[in-house]
Amino acid sequence: MSGNHSHGALTGSAASQNKRAMTLALLLTSSFMVAEVVGGLMTGSLALLADAAHMLTDAGGLAFALLAIRLGERPATPERSYGLLRAEILTALGNAVILLLLTVYILYEAYERFKNPPEVLGAPMLVVAALGLGVNLVSMRLLAGGSSDSLNVRGAYFEVLSDMLGSLGVIVAAVIVTFTGWRLADPIVGAGIGLFIVPRTWNLLKEATHVLLEATPARIDLRLLDERLRSIPAVVGTHHLHVWTITSGLDAMSGHLVISDLSDSGRVLAEARQVAAVEFEIAHVTIQIEEEGSSEREAALPV
């Protein structure tokens, strides 16, 4: 029997490539959060203070995401052979949980305001919310490119998206209250925002859990990979074939190939690695070669 493996750089996660954009988004979000707190205190607007708390959640999510990237860039050690790359997935999971809890709070607050609509200072709230909308749109633009590649960046993007919706809600509520005096607009908009966040956050939670359970990546057809490996000349069987995600953009595979002649193992290994790395874009490949009948002989050995 023989074994071999190949892998790309395990420190180049998809999230690390978006570090600069996330840092800029964090600075923008944190700066305007302070401005929104000041505006809320000066105008006595509960809506602005609530939106500032929402932005605090965004800033915290971005800060934790950047921390996870820093940890993920640390080199591997004998104790942690993959380094701390999984910190990204744990952070994405935490962001999803925070967003779901925030949604529950939004819906609860909307219910309370339905019962007792508070006074709303429409004009100053409208000005500050409009500025907040601009900040959120810039942050979303910064994060949009990496949101399709990294769960961590996607979690941060959804947090900024949810806050952008919060700013829109404050603007809509401020306009309605200012021109009509209908205070129920505030809880209605708040409930709508909460309901909008739920399905996207739930998908993020499912994806993070999928990775932590080391399930087969959604983009990989394991049956097709198995068939392709079996089609390599001299390969007569496969077993213990597994594919999982280490962190966003970095998948791994391990498996055993049974061949008819061990003298052909070098060629088989090279072609199998080519199939996994090029055709299926798997970065970290570990393959063990076994001679036909070796499994049966090992099984017959006394324990």
C-alpha cells in the first residue's frame, strides 16, 4: 500500500482576501454608530437609539469576523494541523445566531409598539437615518464581492444588509409619521424588517452547520467524483471516499483507490490528484493506493 497527498496553501482562505474591505466597513459602521447615538440622545428618538444598537451588532459582527480571519492566518501547528481556519465558520455561526436573536427582539419590540406607539420625532430622525443609509450602502458595496465566497464575509454582509433595511425602515416610518401622524408605521416597518432577515439568516446558519458537521460540500457531486476516479485505467475500486470543507473556498478530500498492479501506482496517483484538484477544484487531496485483494488479506490477519 502507498499513500500520497497534495494541497494548496491552507492560509489563503476566501475571507482573508476580503480583509481590507471588511476593515473599511467596520470603520464606517463604528463611526456612524457613534453619530447615531449622539443624534438619538439629542433628539430623544428611541428609533435612532435602537438603530444604533443594531449598528453596534453589525460592528461587533465585523470585528469578530476580522478576528477570525487573523486567527485563520496563523500557521498550522502539531496540535492544530489546519491552524485556526475553522474560526471563520464558528464566527459565521455566531453571527447567524446573533441575527436570529436580534430578529426575535425586533418582532417583540414591534408587538410592544403596536400596543403603545411611542412619540416619533420625524424630521431629525429622517436626516440621521438617511445618512445611515448612505453608510450602509457603501459598506454593502465593499462586502458584496466576498459574500459569495466566504461564510464569514457573507455573515458580515447580511448584518450590514439588515442594518440598511433598518435605516430604510426608519426613513419610511419618519416620513409617514411626519406627514400623516400615524405612529403605527414604526412597528409595522420594524416587523417587516425582522421577517425579511429570517430566511437569509437561516440559510447562513444551515451552511455554517453543514461545514461543522463535515458534510459533503453542496457544489461537489460525490457520486460523480467516485465514478470519475473509478474510470482511471488500472483502478478497480474505491472506498472511504470523503469530501468536506475546511473553511470557505477550501475543500478537502480523502479516499482509497484499489488498483490491479502496484507498479502503476505513480501514474494512478498523479491522474487521481489531477481529477480532484482540476475537475472538482478540491484544494487538499489525500489518496491511499491499495493493491487489489490487499483489503481481504488484511482482514484475514489475526488481531
